[in-house]
Amino acid sequence: AWVAVGDAVPWQVVDHYENPRNVGSLDRNAKNVGTGLVGAPACGDVMKLQVEVDENGKIVDARFKTFGCGSAIASSSLATEWVKGKTVDEALQIKNTDIAKELCLPPVKLHCSMLAEDAIKAALADYKLKQDPNKGEAEKKA
């Protein structure tokens, strides 16, 4: 919900909300697919973001499913657009502030862009763990 009745909803949010990009799921069991599932208990938003990475380390596809407000849906939709075509390391550079700026999110909705950044990081961490499962175990013990 927006702060007050009469507040203008940024057109970018409306566009991504009414025409979300890359909705759906990838095969979470595939070795080259990373899945990030994050939630914000304070507002009840839940975001699942998945990336498919090719043998060169480039993200070739991304999908999302989000339960939440228009800003959360718009943030995850934009995130999937932005990660496609990037390398894993490039995608890790995407910041919530960039998402918020692109969507013109009001301060009260900044947590939605933070959730999207967290979802990207979680999906890429899952992908990396699948590439080298032993590394994850070693990091847990350290």
C-alpha cells in the first residue's frame, strides 16, 4: 500500500506491475540454475528469483515469483531484466539503490528494492554452491 491516498504511483512501477517480465520458474534441481528465496517479515513480501547460467558464467535466463505489493513485484521484474546477459560477478554488483532509482520508489518502499538485491545474491550463492558443493562445506566449517 502507498503512504497516502492521492500519492502518485511511479509509472515504472505500474508498467512492471501490469506487464511483469520473466514471471515463472526454472528447474531448481538443474546444476546451472540458482534459486534465491527471500522474505521481508515486516511487510510479508516473499520473492523467489532464479537465474540460469551458461558454461561461460553468463546469465542466460532469469525468472521470478513474488508475493507482495506492486513495488515488490516491479523490483523483482526489473531485477530479472537486469541480470540477463551479465556475468555472475557483474550481477552481484546490482544494488538496491539502482533498482529504487530506476523505479522511482518512495522511501517507504525501499525495502522492496533491498529484497530484490538480496534475492539476486541468494540465487547466485545457490548457483555457486552447486558448482562447487565442497567449497560451501569448507566455508561452513571455517
